[in-house]
Amino acid sequence: MRIGDLVQATGVNRRLLRYYEEQGLLHPVRLANGYREYAESDVVAVRAIRTLLAAGLPTAVIARFLHCVHDDQDEPVVPQACPTVISHLRQERARITETISRLETSQRELDALLEAALR
């Protein structure tokens, strides 16, 4: 399928699909005329990429284990045969938890400044 077909199948725009390719997440075949040719498996990959991005994972992390993600009834799942995925997910969860903690601290500080300014 061509890029327009992948756009239709996934709802993801061309620019993002090209970005995913640049990041090593998609690997379309290049035809002699330079057009990209995508496989049906790329629809599944794009769906998984979108889910993993929504979970807060950066593309560099997704690239490390995207091959382990498979489609099951329109929901990406990670098979148990890819144990490194669990450690990556745990690391990213810890990173996000730390970020949330820092943001909550900043929010408390801003609240204190606002309270003092409004007195």
C-alpha cells in the first residue's frame, strides 16, 4: 500500500508517518520511482506506535521493542517472549513518576508564591 492508503487506514498524517520512518519505527520498501510501499503489518505497527506514544514512551524506546508488539483485537499487546520490554516499561514509568513528582513540587512552590503575592 502507498502512504495515502496508510494514512487512510491509520488516521495518522503523512508527516508523522515519515517521522516514524526517520526514527526507525517503520521500514517501507522504496520502489524504483521513490515511492514508499507499506505492508499490512505497518498498519499494526502504527497503531502500536500511537498507543506507546500515548503512554509517554519516547520513539527511541519504542524503536527498541516495537518488534515485540503485536495486534490482538485492535489492541497492541506485548508477548511474554520479549522480557526486555518489561524493563523498558518499568524504566519509563519510573521516569514519568519522577517527572510528575518534580512538577507537583513546582506547583506547590507556585501556589505559595501566588498566595504570598495575593496578600
